[in-house]
Amino acid sequence: MTIITNKTVLLTGASRGLGVHIAHALAKEQATIIGISRSKPGLNKTRDEVKALGGQFIGFTFDITNVEHLSGLVQHINNTVSPVDILINNTGVEIYQSFANYSLKDLQSVLTTNLLAAMELTRLLLPSMLERGSGHIVNISSLAGKKGVPYNSIYSASKAGLIMWTDSLRQELVRTGINFSAICPGYISETGMTVDSGLPAPTLAGISTPQDVANSVIRAIKKNKAEVIINESAIAEFLTKVMFAIGQITPQFVDAVYRWIAVAKLNQMRAENFANNQYKRA
Ligand SMILES: NC(=O)c1ccc[n+]([C@@H]2O[C@H](COP(=O)([O-])OP(=O)(O)OC[C@H]3O[C@@H](n4cnc5c(N)ncnc54)[C@H](OP(=O)(O)O)[C@@H]3O)[C@@H](O)[C@H]2O)c1
């Protein structure tokens, strides 16, 4: 079992949404948290909340799409804080749109934020972890990475990429002391992307809380879980896994389930809202 207490954790996307809840959970474990995002006020708010919980939080404002400058950031963290023990790649963006209407900028923005930046940060942190023979990389993916969703196809591709890349690295670096986890939340209440879309999640799809996600991240690190599916209840999680297993044999069966529970319809409405600027865009 991995102990998180006194470990240095680099958490991206720490200024709002699920990242804040993950920071709270890490603070309760007495980790030192290094938070990254573009918003200084957001990071300061998380820092104050973490401090109130008795934890330590150092915020760095940084736009993670500047991938070529991530090496400078990592060097700065090494020099001013300490080498990173645990990396949580949590930053994510989504753009609801029919695929033909995406711009090249949209493709680059989603793929760089969600996938390339996570890869580059990991690439930069791995040598030090390998030298020390310990470390954990947690990639926050999504159920949208297990089954493609219409009108959010780049996001789905980026999240599927995170899952397969995590799967590859776990095998490549087996017995090095470095562990890898992919976390796959479904719809989430209270804060974050589901809420920001302004449209309720389909009733039959199941909805979890941000605390469920934060607890799953802590459990994944402590128990070295390869992949975690998060849905409303243990039964919903089991049924979701069975559905994805069936989808490996007949993908169209899950297409029909998604149409039936209205995932496709919801995303079409989100795309319309996005086009009309009603979607709270990051
Ligand atoms: N909430 C859900 O329903 C849900 C479900 C499944 C998976 N997820 C995944 O969970 C993760 C967190 O989602 P969330 O709902 O918390 O999203 P969110 O509320 O939109 O927060 C996203 C975080 O990422 C940061 N960020 C975005 N672009 C950035 C950039 N270029 N550079 C640095 N930081 C950037 C944001 O901070 P700044 O804007 O201050 O930079 C913010 O802290 C994402 O990977 C998402 O895909 C969420």
C-alpha cells in the first residue's frame, strides 16, 4: 500500500472543479500539493481551503498548452519545492460540436490540454522517479474514453488516448516502482464540466459526486489500481463495466444503449448551446 502522507503531489487543473476536491482529499492525507492552472485567484482559493484543512499548497499559474515550456516549470518546481512523487494529470477541456464544424485550433486545444501536456509532464518527471525507484502517475480520463460520445469526439479521443497510454506505460515500466492509474468518471454533480454544460445529465446514466472522484484517486494511489470506473453506485459501476465488455464484441449494442438513455440527444443539445454561446466555456 502506498502512503501519501508527506509526498509531493503535482496536481494539474487545481483552480476549480474536480481538482479542488482532489486537493482537499490530498490535504487530508497530509501531502504537499503543487497546483497548476491558469487562474491565480482560483489557485489562491484552493490554497486557502487546503490550508484550512491543515495541508500545504503551492500554486503555479501556467497554461499547460505551452508544452515546450513545461520543462522550465518542472525545473523550477525541483529547485524551489522538491522532486515530485505523484503526478495527477487532471486538466481537461471539452468542446461540444459536430466534428465537421471543428476548427484545427479546436483539435489542437483539446488534444494538447487533455493528452499531449499530460504526456510531456510525465516524460519530464519520469527520470527522477526512475532514479528514486518510486512514483505514481494518475491520469483523469472519463467514461467518454471507454465509449465514444457524439458531438464531443475530440474529447473522447483524448480520453481514450489517456487510457491506452496509461495501459502501455504500466506494462512498459512494470517492476520499476512507478505505478499508473487511469480514472474514468461519468457524469458529476455539484461542480465541473457536467454542471457547467447547464443541462442535466440523463437520469438513467447515473451521476456521481466530486467527492467520489477524489476518494477514487486516493484509493487508486494507495492500492495501485490500474483503472477505476466511477458511476453512481457499486451496481451502476458493475453494469457500466459489463456494458463496455459487451461493447468490445458489439459496439453498436452500446450505441443503442446510449441512444436509449439519451446521451446522444444531450450532447446534440450541448453542441447547440455551445454554438449559441450558452455553454459556460473555460
Ligand atoms: N466534471 C465531470 O463531469 C467530468 C467527468 C468525467 C471526466 N472529467 C475529467 O475530470 C477532469 C477535471 O474536470 P472538471 O470537471 O473539474 O473541469 P473544469 O471544472 O472545467 O476544470 C478544469 C481545470 O483545468 C484547468 N485548465 C484548463 N485548461 C488549462 C490550461 N490550458 N492550462 C492549465 N490549466 C488548465 C482549469 O483551470 P484554469 O481555467 O484556471 O486554467 C481548471 O482548474 C478533466 O480531465 C475532465 O475531463 C470530468
